[in-house]
Amino acid sequence: MITFNETLREQIVGHLANHDRRTYPLEGRRHAAVAITIVDSDPVLHDGEQPLEPEFSDMSMVPGDVEGLDGRMVGVAGGAAFLLCRRASRLNSHSAQWALPGGRIDEGETVEEAALRELHEELGLELRAESVLGLLDDYPTRSGYVITPVVLWGGADPALIPSPDEVRAVYRIGLHALCRDDSPRYVDIPESDRPVVQVPLGGDLIHAPTGAVLVQFRWVGIEGRAADDARVDEMEQPVFAWK
């Protein structure tokens, strides 16, 4: 496990400050921000999953090998962690999928302000501007967005109140689980000449755009890789996420 402490915070801040960000012009696309929120977690108190409805455990649209996967997010908590949401099944777009807190940037907002607002709206967690640790590369999506990831320091044990209209559940995913030796993995699909990226977590796979953002957070924020060795904007999304 990775210890949640000031040393980790300073490490992430330094790695992000040294990162040569890649940005994308909107060119008719919509701009969105997502929050990678770092908190502490307990492997017992913050682990486990309620029984899933069928729409949350259906692996029929997932490309590649899904043997042994059941869609449950278990065995992942412990130590420094990030917040990952399971989107509500009632949403019109990307329902029941895994996502970081986030959404469209309102007129006049900065990406940092949008990430903080969306985190508060979705999870009831209100943080100040001083909690922003830095930014990662923009990720252009198949559905017409340019996503800017904002890394936040959420505190050791913040109270989380998921909005039932948007979030089925929120999980604390230990950073050690993000750094598995078998992650990320890649799958070829006939619809694209780019491989689909998959991040194994618990009993499921996290795909781009969320998966790509998390891969770069690992490579840059945690490991401190040079920018040219940590680009993720060409990592493909699965077809079910194109709309």
C-alpha cells in the first residue's frame, strides 16, 4: 500500500509541476473537467460491494478476456486512494459506467473551479482552491468532449454524500491497486487501429476516457515519468463509450 501523508502530497505536486501538459483546442467540442481526488482508505472499512443489479455486471460489451470478472469493486481499498464513482443506471448517457467526478465546464469557470464544483455536486465534498495539486493532459473523447483532469487533495477521511441522481456508489481505490504489474492492458478491436486501454481494478475493467486518465495519473503523478513516456491521448475507448 501507499501511505497517505504529506510526503505523498509533495511528491504528486512536484511530478505534476514538472509535467509538460498536452492540451487540445475545442474545435467545436465541449470542455469538461474531472477530479482525481486523493484521500486515505482502510482495507476493511472502505472495501466491499453490495449485490449488483444486472446492468452493472453485464460484461457482454467489454472487449477482450473477461473471464473471472463480475463487475464488483472489491479488494481494492487500503492506504492512499482516489475516489471512483459508479454512475447511476438512470442517466441518459454512460449510465452504470465507472467515472471520476466531473462534468461540463460552465461559462466563466476555470477547469479547477469546474472540478471542485462537480465534486461537491456529485459527492457532497467541498474543497477549497488550495486542494488543487495540478493538471494532467487533455483527453479528447469520441463523444465530442475535451476532458481536463484536475488532481485534488481530498483529506484523510472526508464525508462523502453521493448524489442519487448521478451516482450509484463511490469507492476508495487504493493507489497500490492502480499500480498493478498487469496494468494497463490493451485489446485490439476491428473498429479502430488504436488499441483499447483497460485498467484492471477489483472484478472489473476501467476503460478510457477514465482508464486513460488514471493510467497517466499513475505514470506521471505517482511514478514521475517524463511526459513523452506518459502520453495517453491516443489510447482508444471501447465502442460502447463512443456515444
